[in-house]
Amino acid sequence: MTYPGTLKRAQPSKQTALRDQVQSLVRGLSVIRAFDGEAQLTLSAVAQRTGLTRAAARRFLLTLVELGYIKADGRDFRLTPKTLNLGYSYLSSHSIPEVALPHVEALVTHVEESSEMGMLDGHDVVYVLRVAGPRILTASISIGARRPAHATALGRVLLTGLTTEHLDEYLQTVQLKKIQEATLIDRDKLRTELELVSRQGYALVDQELEEGLRAVAAPIHDRTGRVIAAMTLSSHTSRRSMQDMETILLPQLLDTVREIEIDLRVSGVDLRT
């Protein structure tokens, strides 16, 4: 995972990187990632999502079935709980979510809305913590889920933590998909929005990721001021106006973020990449 605050780390030369890559591992991981957001996929769907031939996709699927990471059910394939082990080492060694959890739980209990924490990985937000509120949101987000950064409050906050060079790279290379009618896909307008988010210290998004879903997010900093994660509160349009999001939920979100930052400093969590 790319650590928030940098879009990518210093890389070896392209020729060296390509020479050192194990293509079978790259393709096998692409097969696992093809299931992102999907309960099950057919062989054809996996081949289409990964760019592999049907024959190659079949070999990788059967290998992963043999290893216990995928289960075959007729013509369909689905991930097994064993795939959680792939992310457990990261989560168990990276204790930011662990430090944040009691604060997030207290906030959710108080405001009765859902809260998530995310980190930036390339062009996406990866969710590392979620505490669901008592009211059901239509959004289905689980630990490890990925969403495009440009369409989320979390993502926009995290993007403001990038260096100018890395933000320019992001804006030049990202594919801005129109997920909802309100999704911002103009690069210049997105840059302007990110400048606003950076100045005010929070992001508000209204139905850009999912119809009826509003979210407000704020950055979590380390002791040097670097953005290392972001935290959000989400609500449905039927419950909270944009004014409510900004005047009622935002102050409580910011208070919680400050408490988390204090605990991270006191706990001595190693936040280096």
C-alpha cells in the first residue's frame, strides 16, 4: 500500500523493476483483486477484469482454489475467508486503526452516523476501519474496500496531503469516472476543489459516490504535520442537510480527529513507511 502523503515511493529504473518482477505473482494477485466489490465471478468475468486469456485465468483460478483462497461453485468462483490473511499482517502491524477505534466508536454512538477511516493507495482510498451507525446506509463498505479518491470525501482529504509533484502526477494519470450525476470529473475543477479542501481542512461530498449519500472528512496528521490517514462521517440526504454536515457533524469529527492525533503521538506508533 502506498503510504498517505506520497503517491508512490522512489522506484528503481523501469528496466530493473520489470526484470525483477515475478509475472505469475503479479497475475495471481490481479485475479484476487478482480473480486473487489463482487461476491462471485465467472471465468469470463475474471478474464475480462484482469486482461488475461480465458486459459490463463482458468489456470490461476484453479491454483488459488487449490491453495484455499478461492472456492469454485459450479461456473462461479468466490473468495474464501483465507484471503483476509493477506491483509492481516499489515493491519496487525499498523496500529493507527487500533488507536483510533475507541474514539471512532464513541463518536458514532454520539452522532448516530457511520464513520470510516481510509488511506491512499494510488488512485484509490482503501478503508482500514469502519464503525457502522444504528441507521442503515445504502453504501456497503468493508475493511479493505477500495473507492476512487476523486469521488469521496476521504479521498479528497488524502489527496491534499500529496506533494505538488505527486498531485500533478495524480491529476495527469487518474481516470475520472462519472459514478453519479454529481461526480466531479473535470480535472481543473477537481484541482480547484482540492485547493479549497486544503485551505479549509476538510472535505464535503454530496452524492458523488452514491445517490443519497453525503460525507464529511478530515485529515489525520502525524507529529510532523504529514497527512497519514483520513476519517469521515457519512449520512443519508433524508437525515442530514449539507448545512448539518458542516455545522453539526464536522465540529465533532474534528474533535475526534484531534484526540486520535494526540493518542498516536503519546502511543509512540511508528508511522514511517
